[in-house]
Amino acid sequence: MEELSHWIDGKKVAGTSGRFADVYNPATGAVQARLPLASTAELNEAVNRAVIAQRAWGATNPQRRARVLAEFVRLINRDMDKLAEVLSREHGKTMPDARGDIQRGLEVIEFCTGAPHLMKGEFTDSAGTGIDVYSMRQPLGVVAGITPFNFPAMIPLWKIGPALACGNAFILKPSERDPSVPVMLAELLQEAGLPDGVLQVVHGDKESVDAILDNPDIAAIGFVGSTPIAEYIYGRGCANGKRVQAFGGAKNHMVVLPDADMDQAADALVGAGYGAAGERCMAISVAVPVGEGTADRLVEKLIPRINALRVGPYTEGDNVDYGPLVTAEAKARVLGLIEEGVKAGAELVVDGREHAIKGDEAGFYVGPHLFDRVTPEMSIYREEIFGPVLCQVRVPNYAAAVELIKNNPYGNGVAIFTRDGDAARDFASRIDVGMVGINVPIPVPLAYYTFGGWKKSGFGDLNQHGPDAFRFYTRTKTVTARWPSGLKEGGEFHFKQVD
Ligand code: NAD
């Protein structure tokens, strides 16, 4: 059995806590490696080393830091297939999807190569007589990231890139479900020229997360994961005086107005609902057709598309649409929620339990499910299912669609499908959700915009990547300078005559 390692001070380091977690291959259900789970002492030691390494890195000029990131981009592209294979083997997503996971992270690193520009402060010449005011952005010191299983490359890259570009050292605590790609990325950063100790990858569970929350040398924490843990991280991290951004779970709706192109809407829903087996924080899990006629037409279009989905292992390459769930527990939880949906009286229009699976029977597969006539009290509507289950909630009119979404506690992503520009514009401006798609089902903003949800989907006031990330990972110092006016008149340009 392979035993995985932490990445400390530029090398692989075995765990010493004696505690381990199993890492599965979800496509076969087999345990493929043992992961060491760090103790508080191991985490604190990694931070101590990072404190020392950060001093020189923070003093390196931003252009040199950016060059390391530019080389990192080249190396990720070089190793793209290798990274994608390891990612798929631990996560279960298809190879094309794994490449997308890496690519969307890579784009943020590309953005971060603009660090010299993004780190620039402001300057006001002659704010008063002889007075100049300027501001500078300085690194925070050592910062940490705690990341979820569902994007094991993208989300660590969203955090590592801006944090390092700003001159911080970074402690990454990746998900214990798929921990190998983050270590491979750390190795590539070292090859790209990152000094040892500036990026430490420490594996672990609650013990190491709590050690991060309580370590006084960690100035800021970026978290992504489920809402209960996001709330916990935000509360405890802030109480300890840290800067915290914590992104949580989601329940993303897609409103379909009667004038929408129904084929386009159905295609979009199938991709956004079942892609990555529904294990995306931006997955559409609720379809909201407006009017009974729209709902009937949509279901009719969805059924054949859902039945045609090919479910199987990543080893099938482009021949599968989605793979298994990440663990047996995740599968059991999703199947439990499906039972609850049936018991609560939702109409199970497509029963994925009968869907053909191409893969190993012991893999953690769940076929695609479609529920119609779901109502807001049902647990399949209230809970984030995080599986290949799409729920349709029928509403009588546009106002009821907006009301439904406003009453939902989550606010990560939302979409509207319509040909009516006026309705789309009204929707984008009124809806209380952080990321809105107009005829775009998964509106993940590009690297130079920022990513973040509202309500129970995000805690803290700055988003991930884009310009917000450079604010989050720096603190601003403002200097007011007065130069005594007339000093220059006092300058002497000739030898004084000595009497
Ligand atoms: P999770 O909350 O179980 O785990 C996230 C991280 O927290 C992991 O590193 C894990 O080790 C750690 N953790 C878990 N339990 C903990 C505890 N009790 N105390 C301290 N730390 C703990 O989430 P997950 O299952 O890995 O990821 C799926 C969730 O992440 C979904 O809810 C999804 O919507 C969300 N997500 C949100 C975004 C976003 O940007 N809003 C992006 C991706 C995923």
C-alpha cells in the first residue's frame, strides 16, 4: 500500500502522528493509498519554517515572483495529462473534466503573473502644500488554505497563486480524499524556482484545521467547503484575529422562462446538473420552469437526454459523461436523499438506480435522477445533494421564481434562460446570488473577475481570484509625507565666502 507524504521545506516528508486516512479509487472502490494526518505539532512546525522562508520571499520583488509563476504555468501545461490522470484516479471525474479542473486553476496563475501591476499602490501628488500621500500593498506573512475534494487542482491554485504573488508563504491543507495533485503542484512550483518552505502542503483532518485556526503566526485563512464547516472556520478564525474568507455549499437554480429555447435549456441543464456527477458547487440542482406548459416541455426534452448519459470510469476517456461519487459514504448519502424525495411525494421521472453503468460494480456510481413536482419543504430541495440528482420546482410566474430563490438560504450561482433581454436584466439586478448566468448555466467568472457566493454560500467580504484576491492577501499601508517647503531655497551651490 502506497503511503503518501506531506510536502515540507521543498521535500516529501513522512507523517509522524501515527494517524492515517484511506484514499480511494472511486471508480473501483479500492483503497489505493494511505494518507498521513498531521498532528498539531507537525502543523505548527511547518508554520515555523514558513515564517522564516517568507521573509526573503516577501522581500523578493514582485516581478521576480511573477516569473516563478510564469514558469509554473509552463510546467503545469507540460504535465497536464499526468496531473489529470492522478486527479481522476483519486476524485473519479472524467479525464476531460480533470483537465478543465486544472485549466481553470491555471488561468488564475496566469492572472497572477500580473503581480507587479496588481500590487501597485496609489499616489496623490500635492495633497496639501508640500504633501504627498501614497499607499502600498504589503504581504500578510504566512497564510493558509483549507480546500475541498471536488476541485483538487483548481481551488488550491486559486489560493496559492495570489497568496504567493503577493509575497506570502502558504500552508495548504488539501482535502484528505484526493491529496496527491496538490503535492504534485508543489513539486512543480519548486521546479519553477519557488524557494523551499514558502509553500507547505500539510495533510490532515479536523486536528490540523484547528491547529491552523489557532496558530498565531497564520495571518489569514481561505477556506472552501461545506457551509457548516465554512461557518465554523469563519467564526473561530475571526475570533482569533485572522482575516478569513470562507466559501460554503450551494443550491443553484436555473429559471426557464416560456420564451427560452427549450433544446438549449435542456442541454444546459443536463451538463450543469449531471457533469462531475453533480459534485460541483456551481452545479445546477434545481430547474425552475415558469408555467405548467414550460415545465411539461422541459421534462419531455430532459428525459431522453438524461437516459442517454454515459456513466463510467475515467479510464474510458471521452466515452463517459460522468464518473462515480467520491466515497461510499457520499453515495449512501445521495441514495438516502433520493429515498426521502420519493417518500415525500416528489415524482421520480428518471430513476437512476436502473441506469446502466459502464464501470466496476464496486465503484461509487450513482445513475442520473430527475425529480419533478418538488416543493420547497422537501429535504431534496432544502439540502445540497451533491450528486447526479436534478429537482424540478414548478412555479406559476416569474415573480414566484424570484421569490423561491430569494427564500433559499444559499446564494452561490443562479441562471436564467430566456430570449427576453428585459427580464434577464431585471433578474440579474434583483436576484440575491453572487454569480448570475444569462443563458449560461454555470457562470463561473473568469480569472480576472472574482468568484464568490452570497448568503450561506460565502462568509467574509472579499472574493476569490481577480483583484479581490490581491486585496485579501495584502494589507495596505498609507504614507503621508510632508517635505518642508522652501528647503530647496536653502540649498547652497557655491562656497561660502569666509571673512
Ligand atoms: P468539507 O466541508 O467536508 O471539507 C472541506 C475541508 O474542510 C476539507 O479540507 C476537510 O478536511 C475540512 N474539514 C472537514 N470537516 C471538518 C471539520 N469538522 N473541522 C475542520 N475541518 C474540516 O467539504 P467537501 O465535502 O470536501 O467539499 C464539498 C463542499 O464544498 C460542498 O458543500 C460544495 O458546495 C462546497 N464547495 C464550495 C465552493 C464555493 O466556492 N462556494 C467550491 C467548491 C466546493
